[in-house]
Amino acid sequence: MHCRFVQIAVDTPLDIFFDYRWLGGDDAALPAVGQLALVPLGKREVIGLIVAVSEQTDVPPERLRDVIALRAQIPPLPEPWLALCRFAAGYYQRPLGEVALPCLPKKLREQKPLALERALKKLAQTQASPSTVASEAPTLNPAQQQAVDAIANADGFTPVLLHGITGSGKTEVYLQAAAQILTQSPAAQILILVPEINLTPQLEAGIRARFPTVPVATLHSGLAETERLRHWLSAHLGQANIVLGTRLAVLASLPQLALIVVDEEHDPSYKQQEGLRYSARDLAVWRANQLGIPVVLGSATPSLESWQHAQTGRYRKIELTERAVQDAALPAIRLLDSGRNQLTDGMTAALMAALKLRLERGEQSLLFLNRRGYAPVLSCDACGWVSNCPRCTAFMVLHLSERKLRCHHCSLEMRIPRACPDCGNIDLQPLGRGTQRVEESLLSHFQQARILRIDADSTRKKGSAQAAFDAVHEGEVDILIGTQMVAKGHDFQNLTLVGVLNPDTALFSHDYRASERLFAQLMQVAGRAGRSAQKDDHQSEVLIQTRYPQHPLFAALKAHDYGVFATALLEEREQACLPPFCHQALLRAEARELPDALAFLQQAALLLAPEGVTINDPIPMALTRVANVCRAQLLVESASRPALQAFLREWMPALRTVKTRVRWTMEVDPADI
């Protein structure tokens, strides 16, 4: 009989480990660090992670409880993975259990291992020998070949910023670098991250076509739990050579990891906005450094943090300045002054003429408007009533096709009123335009055109987004209307016109990152045009309707010059002492009444006297009330990341001692302020 004492992390907000006793027979497997175990916790039985094994414990015997069962069916999670979780827990100020356990498949954390055993049996039946045989790849241009060689032949930790214009063939660089690495080390694993689920099918199809005999796993929240377990196991067991996923895949167990690729590294979707509020891009860089492997950050519009690292030499910058397809050229960008030109249904005559011309040529067009619904607000001209959400400090958006008003923050739905609730006026008017209203206008102007709208409303059903994108790729759509879902990663070969409606609101946002994100968004959506070889003199175009055509952002955009824009923005950030020239943490508080949230934050600000750290005054959040919960925030800043982290390590335990009914969360490196 063996007796061991194990320390176990469980998914709980308590920043402590629990000691258990393990009693096993002589033929039983010994517990190991990184192994999962079923243990009692209060009146429940939960799966925990063993973080230490010892021959003795300080816990009195009468307080010890026994491990119920070990998950010995799979190998323990490797030490590098545990180190990654420990780093994330320490940096983002969360308990280890809240980091390590939620990133595992739910089926792996069930009390009974039936799903696990079935998945292992299925993997054993389908297991194939690793193969590095790839199908024939296209010839690279010199810049692409240089990038592939730099990545595949990197020695140790090498962070590479692959700055390539839209359509420059960054994906081909990823694939050919992966092929070289797999040729050199057939058991190696490649992790490729994409920002959104709807980008995975197209890339996965390309990977499977290029590597028909190489095991590929996908990891994202859209998978069924049984499927996610099987794919996770294939990665954990080293069977999958290529793992493709969204941000959660950065926390997957990959024992033979040799290369990490973060595609569209600038995308805000890489930052988790609830629970463990981690940046998948930043964890990818840390993980590559930990393992001594290359990491590729690819983007046409890199984040300012990555751009600054490249400028200072911390990252190696490789540029792709030409489109990969021969004779394909960047589209010409024209600004249409919507203040001087009369608008018809929200569109200028020049944009309408351009749409008509593309229809006559049999080419595709894209209208980009990052606002779904029919109209942002319903109003009464007689008394000034507007469709405010009764639970949020936001408007309820008009969804005319569903005959509803819907809040996009709390999801409250109401019927469209027959008359103004305040004065009884029956002539209620929609203000502004959403994608549904643009679709209605185009259907009236181009009755023979095949028009498709892609946004969160039209793609609610599983598989509907991919079906819609397939229709565009197959030429079954003449005019595509979409939000940010269509702005990146899609290779529309016959699309020659992009029209951008109403981008101006981001120019005057309270968020200091708004202009950076707007520039990236516009450059990305512009890059959907002209990706195939030009026909005669039919140059692709991007038409942007704006009331501020003289704004410097648009000048850099017209020149397709991200470097000029980024340099100017970095100078502004440095003068204002904003990231990446300072480091921030944000304490958020939620309560039924705003004064309660502000009072808690004021109390929190007085808990410690920091050195080298600035604690700003608590303020209400920009969207102050959501679902009848009031929200406020307290920003903490420092020019030194170590100083900020040292302060947070003292501050968090102090915050946990405060008795309050206010719900609070801490976010390190906040994406939105």
C-alpha cells in the first residue's frame, strides 16, 4: 500500500491549494504532478490538477480527505504547460485553478471518464503515422522565401513580425515554414492561431489540402464538446502535427511544440474579455520564449506594441510589400466627402455608380458597415423620444425584419411601439443606418442583383456563416453587405469594389485605441479587393464615405502606408504616456447603485501607498449601466511593468479582505478603457 499526499488546484476563486491523501495498492499508478484527479470539495466531487506530490503534509490527519480517482488514462500534463499556466495566473492575477482547469475540455472534467475512454478508443482506431509529405506548393516570390527561411531555420526563441500587405501571401509563408519544420522533425507540432472562429474553415481546408496525410486538430469554442475533447487529446498525445485554433488554443497541451503562428496578431479578439482576461498573442510570445522556439506575428496592420518591439530590435521584422498573385495590385482608395455630396439612402452617387459598373462587369462588391440591425435608434420627431434601453445606458437597435427593438448589450427585446410612448405620435422614424437598412435600399435600387448580408444576426445558426462565405467564393453573390465579420482573412477572388459607410464615429471616440483599430479595420477591409490579377484597366477600388476627408488617418490609408501612421501614433502615445510606453491595470466594480461601486473603488485606492505606480480617481465606465448593473473603474498605471506587477501582488490580497457586496474584477493590460 502506497500513501502519498498531493496538493491540488481546483477551479475556484480562492487563491489556495488543497491537500489530499492518496492511498493506492501496490499495483496502482503513483500520482504525478500534472495529473488530473477526482476529489471531494465540500459536498461536490470535482476534477482537480495535481501541482505537488510529497511524503508528508502539515494538514492534520482528521482534516485530510482522500483522492477518489486518478485520470491515469492519459499522460500527465507536461511541466512546460504547467509553467505557462503558472505564469498566466501570476501575471493576470488569477488563482492557478481558474487558469488551468477551464482551458481543458469540459468532457475531460466530468466525474465519470466515459467520454474520455470513448475518445481515446476512437483516436487509437484512427491513429496514423506522422507524415511530412505535403502536396505541391506554389512558387514563392523572393520576399516570401526569405520569410520562410528565416522562420524555418531560426535558432531558439525568435519573435518574427511578418508585416505583409493584404494579399501578400502570409498564409503561404506559414504553410511552407511549417512544411520545412515538419520535414526536419516529423514529430514536431505547429500551432496556428486565428482571431475568430469563422476564419478557421477556410484555413483548415487549405492546411488539409496542403498536408493530406498530416494529422490536424482544431480547437475553438464552436466545436461540440465531444469533438473538442478528441481534438485536444490528439494535441496532448502528440498525434496532431498541426493545431489550428482561436485564442483558447494557446493554452492547449502541446508536448512537441516547435512553431507558433499568430495570424492577424493585432486583432482585439485575441484578448479574452471575461474570466481570465489574457492576451493570447502575449502568451504565445511568452510560450515561445519558454520553449526556445520561433513565434510569428503576422499582420498587415500590426499592433503598436509589436511595431514598437520591431522598431527597437526586440522582434525581427520581415516585410512583404507585394501581392502574392502576379499582376494583382493594391486597390486605389478614394475618399467621398459625404458632407458635400448628397446621399441617397446613405450612399453617394459615385458609390452607386461604382456598384452598377461592377454589376455590369460581373464583378463582386462589398459594402462595409460595422453596425448591424436596421437602424441604431428609433425616434419621435414630435417630442424627442428615443428608444433607450430601460436596463442599459444604450439605445435599443431597430430590427425591422423581426419587428423588434433589441439591446445589443443585455439582449433585451421589445416589440416596436405602434406610437410614441411619451406623446402618442404614430410617425416614429429610424435614425441612422444598419446593415439591414442598407440591404433594403440596395434591393430597391438593384432589383436583379444577388445581394447577401453577413452579420451576427444573419449567421446565428450553426454553419450559416460558412455557408454564406462559400456562396460568395462560388460567385453566387453580386453585392455583399457585412460588418467586421467580412473584413479580414477572406480571399474573395472576384471582388473588385469595397465601399465603406460611416467610419467617422471612431475618429472621435473616448478610447485612445479607436484610431488604431479604425485604421486596421479599414486597411483590412480594403484588402479584400483586387486579390486576383487585374483585367485590362479594371483597377479595383475602395470608396470611403466620410465627412472628414482631410483627417491624417485617411491620408496614410490612401498611401497604404502603415509605417507613417504607426510612427505618428507612437509619438502621440509617448507624449501622453500611454501604452506601449506605460503599463496599466484596471479594477472594475459592479453594483446595483453607482455610488456603491465608486465607494468601493475609492476604498481600494486607499489600501496601499504605491511606489512608482499611479492610482487614478475612480470614474463611471463609458457604458455605465448594463442589465441594471452599474459599472465603474479605477485605472492603475506605471512606466515599469515590474513595479506594476509588484504592486498588484500586494494589492490583490488586500482587496480580497475588503468586505463588500460589490462585484469586482482585475484586468491587466486592459484592451478597453
